[in-house]
Amino acid sequence: MERTIEAVTTPKKLHPHKVALWVAMSSITMMFAGLTSGYMVREAQGNWRYYKMPAPFYISTAVIILSSITFMLGLKAFKSRLIPRYRVLILSTIILGVTFGLLQYYGFYQLYHQVQQVSINGHQLNEYSPVKVNGNPSESFLFVIAGLHLLHIIGGIVALIVVYFRSFSTKIKVYNATGLEIVGGYWHFVDALWIYLFVFFLVNQ
């Protein structure tokens, strides 16, 4: 009688830092879901200002998507032990992240100087109607939501800078991609979050 030997496989444990990342991303997702839901509820109550999304917001969306691509290529290069290529790609991701932040600033600058069409006694006039955080409730929501996202982007840039300079350390000889994967997971998350917010504001402009 033949005996069948079954291979026993032990499930791979999830790294505790990755668990912490998933918990953090879940919390951030709920926060922004609450903010965008509040946006729609307040909009339905009236006294709401609508504005056109400036061109820098469109460009920044393309930039942040490109940054995710460069990071994925950088992670692939790291796993292949192509460290010079990895450094170039991670540095490119950092530059794209900073560019995203600058474009966001310029987008809000354009919003502040956006010319609005207003009707006075049946006549259409152009006038400056600055977007400011203490103005219409729609503007307050815009500043809070976009501002909080930009803070999370800055946190991601700081993490990218850390892993970039670690690649120059002569003390680290082990090619362990766990830390890089955690940073990448967060970076892709904030990128996807911006795409969601951009589409949300685009639909509600």
C-alpha cells in the first residue's frame, strides 16, 4: 500500500509594517470619504460656488501617475540589484513628487486670480472673485481636502528621500525590498487618492 506524502506549506506571514500601512491607508480613506461626502451634503444645501479646475491640476495628475511608474521601475531595478538605475528612478520619483506639489501651489494661485462671470442688472461682467479658505463653504472644503492630500504627499516625499540616501550607505549589503515595498505602497496610495479627488472635483466643478 502506497503512502501519499503531502507537502506542508506554512503561510507566509505579512510583515507587521505592512499591516500598519494597511491600517493607516484604511483610516486615511475613511477620512477623505467623510470629507467628500460632507462636500456633497453641503453643496445640496445651496450657497455654493462653482469654479473651473485650472490647467496645473490636470498636469499635476499626469505627473503623479508618471511618478508611480518611475517608482515601480525603480523597485524592479532594486530587486534586480541594478542600484545605479534604481537611484536614478527613485530620484526621478522624488523630483516628480516635488513637481506635483509645485503644480498644486500654482493651481491654487490661478484659482485665487480666477475671473468669474457675474450678472448685475442683466449685464454680464467679469470680476475677480478670489478663492480663499474663509470665503464660500465650497472653497473651505477645497482647501481642506486638497491641503490634507498635499500633506500626505509631502510625507511620501520624505520617505522617498530616506530610501534614496540609504542606497548610498556602505553598511547595508542585504537586498531586502520590504521597506521599499512599504514606501511604494504608500506612494501608490496617495497617487490613487489624488486621482479620485481630481475626478471628484472635476465632476462637481
